Amino acid sequence: MAEITLSRLRVMTLAVPVMLAQVAIAATGVVDTAVMGLYGDKSDLAAVAIASVAFSFIYWGFGFLRMSTTGLVAQALGRDDQPEARATLQRGLLLGAAFGLTIFLLSPVLRLGVFAPFGAEPDVVALADGYFAARVWGAPALLTQYAITGWLLGTGRTGALLAMQVVMNGVNIVLDIWFVAGLGWGPAGIGAGTAIAEWVALIFGLLLIWRSLKREKGLLDRPALMALFNANRDILIRTLALLFAFAWFVRSGAQLGTAQLAGNEVLLQFITVAAFVLDGFAFVAEKEVGEAYGARSVSRLRRAMRLTTELAFLFGLLISVAYLLAGTALIERFVSDVEAREAALAYLPYCAAVPFIGVAAFQLDGFFLGATQGKAMRNAAIFVTLSYVALDLILRPAFGNAGVWTAFLGMYVLRAAALGYYLPSLMRATANPLQRLQTQN
């Protein structure tokens, strides 16, 4: 495979479709919140908030399917091993379908206790349960999509990724409005619309990758399967640790009352949009770092890190400024419940700081995912989560929701510091095969 020298223009060419695709994903949550804000009350908003986080905890826990696929595919392409790249995709598809079906079959058990940690009021839990029961039908489709997304990112087909996400988001928006505004199904309608959209997007995604589905001889190769297992295991632990931190943030808001929970949920959608945009650069970093790692090229690795990070910091600053200038108008326009609106407006400045402060953490995630350095990511995430919870327990009783947000901002700083500690070992592993084996196992 001919090497393409990375430039800022190349980074933007790859990143912009990813940003738009990520915005499309984020828009799903924004639309869910906006529809509930316009046609529901604070209980409906709170129900969608805790149910969405519950699904995030479950689904994003399987985000290793996307992450490991991207890194391993990029590394295979860096070695110019096309058959192994295709085999990696096929392994991911099989795993995604199996995990998704398992979640669906276990959903009656999951519903018994999934909302208990949030400490929400009974009427909110009842509404959230309706969302869960409808949305879980999309589990096999969404987890299978993760492998497709990883393949498209690892091969640099970011335009195709955008097309798949636009299809899913478009279907979701139409069904949200129909089911909630038209039929009055409330949070259950939001869940049903999302589940149907996930199946439509899966069918579209399979059409995009159809030519790569020819069975490869190395599909069940033992060393390759062990590499996939090791990467998935550590990334899973890392993801669960960080998801626990986000769930703790939502729980902390719930402990302060329904209005604070709803207000924090509105601001969390702002953060989600910002993170998804900035992930465009992190995902490009995954691809480029993965290829450099597979090719054992330290110079390519350094260039990929530098160029993607420069642009990420610029965009992070622009988003933070945009939230400070326009956030108030957006909240006043789309949140009808007075108490939830006031809670969101009060803590908008904290929310606006996240895009810029979080850039270093997002970029470092991309570096380590591209090189499938799961052990380092696992250790860093456990440290960060424990430190964040301790910080929240100290600040929340003394400062209320201001303490909740201060601890949340501190989590991003801790994430960057913890991964930065392992950065020298990543550089050494790129050029040294023996060091590589030691860091991945």
C-alpha cells in the first residue's frame, strides 16, 4: 500500500466527514431531548436522561468492538496485509451480532435493576422503563454496526461512515416526531424510534461493505483471535470505568433533585455534541497512528500526533467560545420546563469549558486506541475513575451542583495526565517489537 504523507489538509479531509457523522450521532440525543423538552415535562426529560445513560453504559461498554477493529485494521493496512484487515472486520461483525443478541435476550433481567443506581423518583423510573423496553430491540443491529464503523474508520472511508450515520439519524428524527408529537407515546416512543433507525442503518452499512465480506482463510487464526481478545478485554475495562464515571455524574445530579438532573442532562447534550466533533480528530489519529504503528514508523507516528492535535485544540477553543455566546439562547428556546431551564443556564459556563479542557484526553485516547495499547488505557481509566469519584464526594456536599461540575472538569484533566504518563512507552513500542509485546499483554 502506497503511503500518503499526512498533511493538515489530509487530516481535515478525513476528519470533516467524521465530525459530521459524529454530529449526526449526537443529534440523536439532542433531538430526543428537544422533543421531550417541547412535548413533555421535567419527568419525561429526566426519564430519557437516565434511560439514555443506562443504554450508554450497556452499549458503550461494547465500544471495544469499534475501537479494536479500527486499530487492528489500520495496523494490518500499515503492514500491507489486506486479507487480515478483512478478517478483522468479519470477526468484529460476528462478535457484535452475538453480543447484541445476548443483550436482547437478557433484557428482562437487566430492566429489573438498571435504574436503581440513579436514585430517581418512581414516576421517572416508570417512564424510563418504557424507553428501555422499546430501545433494546435495536441491540443486535447497533452492536453489529460497531464493527462496520471500525472498518470504515480504519480504512479511511469516512464519507461512507457519514452516509450511514445520516441515514440512521434521519430515520430517528422522523420517528421521534411521529411517535411522540403525533402519537403521544412519550419516552417509549423515543426508544422505539431509535431502535428502528438502528436496524435501517445496519442494512445500509452492510451494503457499503458488501465486497469485504468474502470469508478469509485466517478468520479463526489463533494468534489473531488472541490479539483481538486481549485488545477487547482491556478496552472493555477502560470503557466501563469511564462510563461509570459518566453515570456517577448523572447520579450526582439526581441526588440534588429532578430539576438539577434534567438541567445537567441538557448540558450533557452540549458536551456530547462537542466530544463527537472533536472525536473527528481523535478518530483520524487512531487510523494514522495505527498505520504508523503497524509500519513501525516513529516519524509517521509523531507527525500524526502533532497534526491531529493542533487542529483539535483549535476546534475545541472555537466550540467553547460558541457555547458561551449561543448556549443561553439554545437552552431558552428548547427547554420549556422552568426549573430545568434555570438549572441548565446556571451551569452553562462549566459546560462551555469542557470542549477545550477535554481535547488532550480525547487525542490521547485516539493515540492509544490506534496502537491498541489496552493495558495502558485500562490502568489509566481505573485511576481516573477512582480519583473522580473521590473528588465528587468531597466537592458535592460542600458546593452542590457547582461541586459536581468542578469534579467533572477535573476528570478530563486527570484523563490527560494519566495517559500522558504512558506516552513514552507507546513511542518505544512503535519501534521495538519486544517492547510492543510487553505493553499489549
